[in-house]
Amino acid sequence: MRKKIVAGNWKMNKTAEEALSLVSEIDNMVKDEVSGEVAVVVAPPFPFLQSVGKLVQGNDKMHLAAQNVSEHESGAYTGEVSAAMLKSVGVEYVIIGHSERRLYHHEDAQTLYQKMKATIAHGMKPIFCCGEPLEERDADRHFEYVGKQLHDSLSYLSNEEFDQVVIAYEPIWAIGTGRTASSQQAQEMHEYIREQLSRMFDAEAAYNCSILYGGSCNPKNAQELFSQADVDGGLIGGASLKSRDFTDVIKSI
Ligand code: PGA
């Protein structure tokens, strides 16, 4: 069985104190209420990675993620954070290619590929994000669009490298908008993604790859989305900033 994962992307929210209180609430709720096999991932902003990581260390369900990583190994890159640095503070997953980074920071397919290489080389798992804007969905080109995103950044990875990759399908029109993809729209895209992966890598690796849904996922719609055959969990933005909502989403898996 492939791994079920629910990841909380905190984006640029919370101060140091707020981050610690949020994660300690989540940690306690997960200990008390979550019994099934699920990896719970939290992705706080960089300055809080170490303190948040320490807090969840004793809870084997909880894992630490970064929201970004530099494609460079080290050196004169002011403001950047390397994969080795992330690894050294206990990071296990790195979100790569979120639509907000593609859009506001002009991250292209080649850069994303290099970020994935750096992440995997340092023993962490990339959560590679893909997803189409509304114009592409409306023009019925969403499969083609997502297929190209996958191909352009992933196809140069080896089978061994691909084994470490988690995919998150996040239709841009559903991110932070309150408008969710229907469970049918999510399932058909996830199935398509898995099929594309099986063309690029071996079929077993594609079958075992966790594909998460993201975009206005919340306690009300999570169960329906997670019940789909190819939906292996979620990448949660807004609802991950409230411990009760996030835990309820986790319990929907
Ligand atoms: P949202 O964000 O849940 O607030 O829509 C999801 C994401 O951007 O990862």
C-alpha cells in the first residue's frame, strides 16, 4: 500500500510563538485522536523549522517539511537556504514548485528539477506540486498542461530518485479560493498523473507514489476527496493554520 500523507503548508503565516503553539496543539491532537497509518507533515516558514521540528521529534506520526530549497549546494546566494541546511535541522520533506513560487518567484521547470535533485541527494523527499490555471481548465487543456509540468521537471530523474518523490496536484483555481475540485475532477487528474508517471518510471514505482490533492481542502470536503482511489492525502493551506481543522482533515483519511 502506498503511504497516506496529510501535509500542512503554513505559507508566510505565524510568528515564532504562534508557530510553537500551533504545532504543539497539532502534536497533542494527533497523539490523542489519530490512530490510522498516516504521515502528518508540517511545513512552517524557515525561521521556525528547528523549533517546530524539536517539538514533533517524539511523535513518530509527525514529520517536518520546508516550503522551498535552493537548487545550489552552497556559496554566495544571499537569502537562499540549501538542502544540506534543511537536512541538518531535521527536515524530511521539501515542497517544490508550488504555484505561488512558480508565479511570484518565476521558478521554471529546469530550476524545479535541480531543486528536486538537491533535495533527494540530501536524503529528503520532494513534494512536487503541479496544477493548471483556470484558463487551461476552461479550455479543456488541463491534462496536457499538468502532463507537461510533470514531464519537464521529473523525466530526468532516475527510478531510484523518483522513489523519493511525492506529487501534489493543486489546481490553481482552487488554491485559497474556497472553490474545491470535485472528487471526480481530482480522481481523474490523479489517475492521469499516475499513468504519466508509469510512462516515465517503472510501473510499480508509479503505483507506489503518493499523490496528494491540494486546493481549499477542509474538514467538510476532505473525506470525499480522500475516498478516491488515486487520492493518497492532501496538501492543506488555510485549514492547516487551525489545529482543530487540520486534525479533522487528517482524521478524514
Ligand atoms: P489552500 O492552499 O488549502 O489554502 O487552498 C493549498 C496550497 O496552496 O497548498
